[in-house]
Amino acid sequence: LNRRLAEFGTTIFAEMSALALSTGAINLGQGFPDTDGPEEVREAAVRALRDGRGNQYPPGPGVPELRAAVTAHQQRRYGLSYDPDTEVLVTAGATEAIAAALLALLEPGDEVIAFEPYYDSYAACIAMAGGRRVPVTLRPHEGEGRFRLDLDELRDAVTDRTRLLLINTPHNPTGTVLTREELAAIAELAVERDLLVVTDEVYEHLVFDEAEHVPLASFPGMRERTVTISSSGKTFSFTGWKVGWVTASPELVTAVRSAKQYLTYVSAGPFQYAVAEALSLPESYFTDFRADLLAKRNLLAAGLEEAGFRVFRPSGTYFVTTDIRPLGETDGFAFCRGLPERAGVVAIPNAVFYDHREQGAPFVRFAFCKRTGVLEEAVRRLKGVC
Ligand code: PMP
Ligand code: GLN
């Protein structure tokens, strides 16, 4: 393994899911649903396979049906107009979109500012692209009970070497959804310092309570400098299909596509037709999905509180970050490594998402995209031993 990647090893998700399998523990670690997405969307995939749509190399930018569905979704939901022929690129999940965007847009030595804790592929992809990551730490805010961005710290992190802001909202793992005001400030900074922005919005439909997801591309001066990334994995509960997409200006899409064509060339065909149908589902699909997840968030958050954790109630995503210090614990790694034996539950130590590991040490993440009975059993187990 070369020096760029040596520090990364096996992803925490593979390690913890293997631990769940070997111990038989309930897996609230890796974020994947234990119920597949809508039947009619699965049927659409079967139809595409059977009818020979996408069984041979599909078009490089993605099949026209999916590109049209993506642009219709951006227009309908956010009033953002994109040209399906020049401003959309279908990717192998959001993961490839992130990799291709960074590989396409960074010169060696360029600085990339990303929130810490960050989704783990960000650090590895910045490294593969030869960039330098500059983390800005989201910290728990006592009054608000959420992890919050310090805008002054973000401004101070920008240097003459900064090329790009890598934003994620709703944010994995903290569940923070950036407010309109925070996003406006980020947009102003990007314009003022002439920065590119790559924004990972894969949890765009998973927002709760009063929180609202606002795409960064919708702020003044942002459309032309922003690469927006989303994916069918989270919104439609098909994490195994690996269908994601990018929307951006023609110049930025062409750049990202230049990298993508030598990573995977094209993305798997039949699922693209099915995701096109998924994006066109009636609004009730999205509201019902959100309501179901909200009930699960409430169940798990209340259960973890009763078990003695300090809970940061997420406004978005399907993750709850907790603080284990009220349990008399300080090391999330040790806690998560011991939890399957002790309680029959798997969780993720947030420290893996930090450069400043000590900042993340007491935080542990639980996923709630699981059946109600599974969450109830996990809570029962945790209350028994924590
Ligand atoms: N970004 C974030 C913040 C994520 O949580 C995930 C999924 N774990 C991804 C990207 C990757 O999405 P995909 O499965 O579509 O590659
Ligand atoms: N995004 C998911 C998570 O954060 C898992 C993705 C993965 O396994 N790479 O848990």
C-alpha cells in the first residue's frame, strides 16, 4: 500500500459489521436499512433487466431517463434548473461521485476544508487526489444540544492554498442539518474567496422536526461553483445498488466525468432505470419514509437516554451520536469494541471520523434505519448493561 493510503487501513464499517456477524450482535453500526426499498422500484429493476435495458454499457453520463428524473427532482423540490444533457452525471453511488470530484478538481497540495467528524471516504479521497485536508471541528453546543459549525473557525481555515470546501448536510455522523443562515455564510465565504464547493447531500430527504434541507447550490453565486452529490441508497433504501449522481455546471460535470470515465467508465445499467422511477414516486413516499424514520429516531434516542447516554437528537440522517461520559466511559473505541460481548449491540466510535481523535473520543454513533422490533431489542439490551 502506498504512503498516501497507508494510514487508512480497513474502513470502520467493514470492521464493525464483521464484528456484528461474528458475535451475532444487533448491528446499529454501519448505516444500511434492514428493510429494502419499495416493491414497485424493485419490480422496475427486474423489468429493465428482463427487457434488456442497461444490460450493455449504458451512456457515460447515465441513462437519459435517470438524468431527466434527477433534473425534474431538483426543479420540483428546490427550484434548481439543470440541463439533463450537460449538467448531470450518474455515478457508482455518492462514494464514486466524491472520489471523481476530488480527483478531477484538486491539484497536488491543494487544501480541502471539510467538517470534522467527516464521512471516512473524504479523507481517503483527498489523499488519493494528493490534496491536504484541513478539518474544521463541529462541536457540541450546550444550549442547542447539537453539534454546531463555528463560522469564524471556518473563515480562519481558508488560506491561499484552499481550493475547495467539502460540505455535508444533513451531516453524518452528528445528524446536524446546516441552517439557512449557516449555508448563506458558507456561500458568501466561497464567493468571497473564490472557492469550489463539493456538497454531499445524500441525506437530503432525511430531515426531521423543523429542520429543512436547503441545497448550497441555491444560494447566490453558488450554482456555478458547486458540485452537488446525492444518491439513491439513503432516500430509497437501496444501498446495494450504488446509484448516485452529480448536478453542476457543464464545466464542472465535464471535469468530474473525465475522472469517472477512468474509474468505472459507466455505472450499472438496469438499476438506473429503476432509480429514475423511484425519483418520480409521489410525494407521499417521501413523507411516509420520513415519518417512519422520525418514529425510529424518537424510539432510539429515548432508549439511549434511559440507558444513560447523553443523546444529541439528530435533525437529519439516520444516525444518533451519543456521549458515553455519563456512563463513566471516555474511550469510544474501547467501548465499541467491547459492546457486542457486553450488550449484543454494535455501534461506531466517532473518533474514526476525526483528525483530532481526542475531540471525538467520547462520542459513539448508533444507526436507527432498522425495524422497530430490532431497535426495541437493542434498547432493552443496552439498558440491561450500560
Ligand atoms: N456520503 C455520506 C455522508 C454517507 O453517509 C454515505 C453512505 N454511507 C455516502 C456518502 C455514500 O453513499 P453511496 O452508498 O451512495 O456511495
Ligand atoms: N454511509 C454508511 C455509514 O456511514 C456506510 C457506508 C459504508 O459502509 N461505506 O454508516
